[in-house]
Amino acid sequence: MASLAQEAAPARVRPKLGRDDWAMRGLMVAIGLYLVVTLAMPLYAMMSKSFEIYAYQPARIEFQVDEGQGWGPVFNALERGEELGILSRNDLITTADGRLQATRFFPDFSFQSETRYRLRNTEPTSGGFMIRGQQITHDEWVEYSSGDFRRVTLRPGLGTGLGNYLSYFSTPALFSSIYNSLTIALISTLVTVTLAFGFAYALTRSSMRFKGMFKAIAMVPILVPSLLPGIALIYLFGKQSLVLKVLEWGLGEEAVAGLWQGLINGTYGPSEIYGPIGIVIASVFFTFPHALIIIVTALAIADARLYEAAIALRAPKRRIFWTVTLPGARYGLISAAFVVFNLVITDFGVPKVIGGQFNVLAVDIYKQVIGQQNFQMGAVVSVVLLFPALIAFTVDRLVQRKQVALLSARAVPYEAKPNRRFDNLMLAYCGVIAVFILGILGVCQYAAVIKFWPYDLSLSLNNYNFDVMDGGGWEAYGNSIRLGFYTAIFGTALVFLGAYLVEKGRGFTYGRTGFQFLAMMPMAVPGMVLGLAYIFFFNDPANPLNGIYATMAILVVCTVTHFYTVAHLTAVTALKQMDPEFEAVSQSLKQPFYRTFGRVTVPVCVPAIMDISIYLFVNAMTTVSAVVFLYSPDTTLASVAVLNMDDAGDVAPAAAMGMMIFYTNATVRLVHAFATKGIFARTQAWRSR
């Protein structure tokens, strides 16, 4: 009977693949390969680099000595070193530039004697030895007089192992960076999410005035590089701070001097802005809008019927808040917390400017690579930094999968009822936040037009004469605008086409799943890690793509890849709103997919395309961490110029360049708003029917 049932079961019919299906799959594979080459392979190269160890290999070096009676017995360098107590098998790891004097194996060595020495490598891969800049790696005996032998140094050989990780976790100064980074990220996340929730609650649950203005002000930090709030805090609370000058004007210099000395001595508490306090304040500034966007979205979908039911049951407002409002926004709060945590723990700009001696992981990468040229240890710190970012991203994805729809088809949109006392309270709260944001920005602008703080407070534009300062001059500013436009144009086209292929393609389940995974990966990779990975991958002469290294092309590729995920999700969200029948009708009329894509999909999704382009442009203008390792003298960027000028002590010009970035982004935002409004009126009229 079972066999008859199997014979009667209809065979599975697979749809016949047409030319469009193969073309779409081919394009999807091509964009997937782009992500593999620009993301997966560089990360693999970086992780491989972290396991590279340079270690002396004296077990592969042999000596012989001739004291005038012929060559004596052959002895092994490691055995001889252990006998003398100058070597330990557990203490041979060094750097690529490490050197070990050959004379250390001969305590009675004298360069004036007639003794002759010779040595050889038993294996050519041992690292060999060096004299007068020439490295010997072959396995033949090489003879030296005493005068020459004193110049012979053993060289470390390149191998693989966990030595770099053991060295990292056994170095207290480096290992403490993990604790510091996690502490700062957790505190900043708690403060930011709390403040952003209060602000979002005011925007969605009150009838206060000027909501549009406050929301616009809250988005300002997105338009500036993360280094700028650090510079503002230095001017506000540093040794020659604005706060100090205002207090001197109001209370007198003697009273303020006593108060200031008490602060420094700890009588009234800590006053040092350089360190964790400054990092937290600046981190709250630049992460605030990211948390606000998510929480506002979560609170905006509330169902008014739930509140009406709670009021009908005479539940007090406090209980309504804890049983209706918070549960409804919990997924948004969790998502905002993980986003803020990820942004803070991976940020480089804030701790670099105002961190002082407080070490964090992102700055450790910079110090190892730029300061010490220790690329292997830089790769180790990058791998360590990658783990908390990956964990935060993974947990956030898992939480979002559990989210259920809170807004049904019968839901009633929530509308806040006027309450004068509550509305005024929310207005005051939002006013304080707005003053904080505009104050940070205002201090930077004030610093940019002061001739020489705090000695000459006359107004001047000398700080905008970037060409006479370190950092790249006005050319760096022009390079940033070029990078922004290239990233917006090529990135938008690549991202939207990839999203269309994965969302509207038929079949090819495994391929689409793999593409979706690759598209989500960039969000979990910190910019510092990606930039360092590009050095290891693209700077390899054996790589056919080595030609783009140190050019504008690699900056564009890195920036598009770094911000790929958010742009991809935006495009997918817009495409999901389109009925699949568009493609079905197109196929029934035997129209090629590219015609439907160009005449239907793109016009319908113009608002999303415009949003993606402006998102990529703004981030290209403000990013520091992803490009700080990749720029060349010809491709210096404005955001990197801010960093370099601050390092050189030109803090006011750094603030001026930061403000130029802000004004550029604000202008482009306004142009985008007007252009979107015009294009929307011409292409989206069907939405209002």
C-alpha cells in the first residue's frame, strides 16, 4: 500500500528558470562576491595576522669556535643559552625588529682576540642571523673573525601560535582596556537610553509645543564627527575652560582659584574632564540621536485602546506607564541599548581626543598600529574588540526575532491629550537636552572664531586657514566631499540593487540566505577593525586588488562596506511594501526584470533611495575609525584632519574643520529635504489617492 501511495504521489514540479532568473542570480552572486572580497576576506586576513608570532628559534642555530687549534665541537644555541641562563623556551617571542646578540652565548668573548666563530641555520625558515644589514637565511656555515662576530645578531623567525594573545592578556595595561571599554559602554548606554526615552516620551506622549524643532535639534549630533564633542568638552571644562572664565567673572579670581584647587585636590570631587567622565559625556552626545530614532519608533506604534481600557479600569498613571507603555516599547529599548553599546565600545574619536591616559580598546588598536608599528598586536586587539560587538549585534538580532506585532488592523492611533502641567514639564526637559546639544555645537563654533584662547578673544577667521596647519588643508575638506558623493552614488546603486535581488528574486533560497548574512555582517564589525583588516588584505603585493591601496577607491569601498547594513535594511523595508504582483504581472507580459526595476520599482522607492544616499554621504563625511589607517597624503579627509590637528595642538583649527563638516552635512540635508519634497510631488502623487 505504501508503494502504491508513493507511486500515486505527484512529483515535485520545479519552476523553469528563465533568462531573467539566471541574470538576477548572477548579479546577486556578483554583489555577494563584492561583500566577500571587501569584508569576509579582509577579516580572515586580519585574524590570520593575529596568530603570526615572531620568535627567536635558537634551536635551529649552531655554533663552532676555533681558538687556534681547529674547529671545536658543534653546539646548539638554545642548549648553550639555557646552560648560561640567558634564554628560556617560554620567553622567545619578540617583534619583527627583535635582535639577539650572538656574543651573548660567549661570556668570555673579546673582539680583540684571534678566535674565529662560525654559525649556520639548520633550517632556512628559522629567521637566520644578520650582520651589517644583511640577513643570512641559508643553511651553510658562515665564518667570522672576532671583530665581525660582535656585529652578528640572531633574528626572529615568523611562525604561528597563540603567543600574541598570551602576551596581550598578560600585559595589565592592555588587558585593563577591556574592563575600561565595557565599563564606559555600559554607563554610556544606561545614561543615553534613559535620556533618549524621556525625550521620545515627550515627543509621543505630550502635546508640548515645538516638537519639530526639538526633534531636528536632537538629530544634530549625527551631522558631526565624534571627535567634536570631545573638543567642546575640553574648552568647557579643561584647564583654561569657559566655565572657569565665567566663574572668575562672577565670583572673582581668588574665590575661583580656591574652588579650583579644591576640585583638583579632591575636596569637592573630581574635576578632570580627561578620562572616563569626559568619554561618557561625549559618548552620550553622539549616540543620543541613534537611540532616539529607535525609541520614538517603538513608542509611536502604541494602540490607544490599551490606554482607554486602563483608564476605564481606573488604573493610576504610574501603573499604566509600567504595565502598558514600557512593555510596548521594550523591544525598542533593548534594540536602542545594544546599538548605543556597540557605538560606544567601537568608537575611536571620543576617547582619542578626551580619553587622556584612560585606555580603551579602539585607541589601543591605533596606538599599536600607528604608535608602535606592531601590526600583529593591533590585530589581536581588533579580534578582542570584535567579540563584544558581535555579541551585542547577535543578541539584538535574537531579541528582534521575538518581537510580535503590537499594532493590529483594528488599532487606534494614540493621540496625546493636552495637559498643561505635564506638557510644560516635558517642554522644560526637552529644552535642557536641546541646550546641551546646541551648547556643545556652539562652543565648537566659538572656539573656531577666537584668535587665541584664552589670551586673545578677538574674533578672527585665522583658524580656517587650514593650508598652513597640519592635517591636509582645504584639500582634505574637498577629498571628504568627493568621498561623500562617490559613496552616495556607487553605494546607493550597489545596496539598492542587492536588496532588490534578494527580496524580489525567485527560488535560490540558499543563495539569498547567504547574501542576507553577508549584508548583515558589516553592522557587527567596528570601523577600526575593518580599516586594519584592509591593510593586511589590500596591501599585500600578491593581491590583484593591491592597486587600489592608498587611493580614493579603497576609501569609497571601505565606507560603503562599513555602512552597508543599515542602507540594506532601509532598502529591504521599502521593497517589502511593494506587492509581489508587480513582478508577476511583468513576467506574464514577458517584460525583462530590468525594465520593471527601472520603470516601477525605482520610481516607487525614490524616497528610500534618497534616504540611503544621504545616510551614506553624511557618514562618509563624519567617519574616522574606518579610514584612519587607509588614507594617503593625497587622500587625507576632513574628519582625519580634525584628528591630526588636535594631535598637533591646533585644537581651534580642529574645531573649525569639524564645524565645516557640520555645515556641509546640514546643507546637504536641507538640499535633500527640498529635493525629496519636489521629487515626491512629481513621482509619488499616487500615494495620496
